[in-house]
Amino acid sequence: MPNHLQDTVTLNNGVEMPWFGLGVYQAKEGQEVIQAVKAAIRTGYRSIDTAALYRNEEGVGQAVKEAMEENGLTRDQLFITSKVWNSDQGYESTLQAFETSLSKLNLGYIDLFLVHWPVKGKYKDTWRALEKIYAEGKVRAIGVSNFQIHHLEDLLADAKVVPAVNQVELHPHLTQKELLQYCRSKGIETEAWSPLGQGQLLDHETLKEIAAKYGKTAAQVILRWDLQVGVVTIPKSVRAERIAENADIFDFALSEEDIREIDRLNQNKRFGADPDNFGF
């Protein structure tokens, strides 16, 4: 169980990935994303999650460079994730999209590169491209995002490399227990996007009661629950104080009873798109 903001999980290829990171979806390119990333690294975060879709890879790269200089860090102390967008999926176009992300980030290499969504008829060719990039050493690990069990089974039937990570929507209303168990059985780490259910879980009575018991916020309880059930998590925020608050979860541990209580909040409810039925 992670007890420190910089604790890491060992991926199936031996690469160490921080359990906790900053998501930058919807952070505007330019000063907004730059300040958010710098605040996170100053606070002690070592993992930043972006994507081609977010249109802020240049800002992330610039912020990481500035933060390294200001905090006396080296590139290998940071873990940067990006993703190929749906319109670029397919073998050749993914190879090109990766080079674009690599050049925008301008950090020498990418730590983790993901297939953003399982685009029907394309994600296997996209995966072959990721395997090539990985074999060439341009990325330290490759994975997928928003893949259901049947997508993973289909992918693994032909894959040379097993995905290191599956990043999915996961929160107390969508606990993804079956998927989590399946990924674990294949050596794939599960990572949560939208861990706070887009903020819609923060007023839930059960979560507020548990939070009061520990002198924490509902958000902190949810993020702690993620880690204790073995899920890597990347809450997003552009506010320095919220970035710090989200990370202040390493000085307490939820009891097994409280973990079960949170697990029981599952409704299989998505706030984001359905991986089996998305139109983008």
C-alpha cells in the first residue's frame, strides 16, 4: 500500500510508475497548464498525465522542464503519460501521432503511451504501432485506456506485448471490480481517470461521514480508497491548493470496513462515455 506521494508500482515490464499523479484534461494550453504542472511537481507529484486530445502537451513539456530546473530534478525522476487520439488510430497514423506528441512534449522520451479509446476495427493496428515504438525504445511502457474485458481479450489474442496499464473511468459509483480482477490476472495495472466522478460524489453522505471520522475531505477519502484497492489514480485540477489537498492522503489509512462501505456505493454508473458505445 502506497504510504508516500512518490511511491511507485512496478509495471509488468519492470518500469516504476508513481501510484499518484496529476491529470491535465481540460487544463488550457499556456499558463494554466504550466502553472498547474509546476504546482504539482513543487508539491511532490512526479507523474503527469496528458493526451493529444487535451491540446496541452507543449505546455506540459515546458512546465516539466522549468520544474526540473527549479526543483533540482532530472528527467528520470518524472513520469509522463500521453495518448493517441481516435482520429489518428491505425498503424501508420499512430506512428506519426506518437512523433507529434513526442516533439510537442520535447522531453526526449515518453514514459507511458496509451491507446485512448478502443476504436473498432483500428485498435489492433494502433497497438502494433505502439509495440514498434516500444521496441525502438522511444517509450518506456505502453498501455490502453477505456478497454473493457472483451477488448483486452481481443487485443491479447494477437499482441506481442501485454499492455502495462489500462486507464479507465473508476470511482465509488463505478468500482469496476470485474475489470480490475481481470487486469490483475493478466499483469495489467488499472489506473483511474475521473476518480472523483467529476466532483459529483463529493456531497455523498456516506463519503462525508467517513471523511469526518478521519478529519479528511470526501475527495481525499475517495483517492485514498483508490490506492488501497490497488488502483493508480490521477485526479485533475488546475488550482494549486486543490492539487496539494488531493495529494494529502498519505497520513491515514481507511479501515477494511470503510473500504467495504465505499465498495457498496457501486451503481455501475458512468459520468463519461461508454467504451462500447462512443461516437467520437
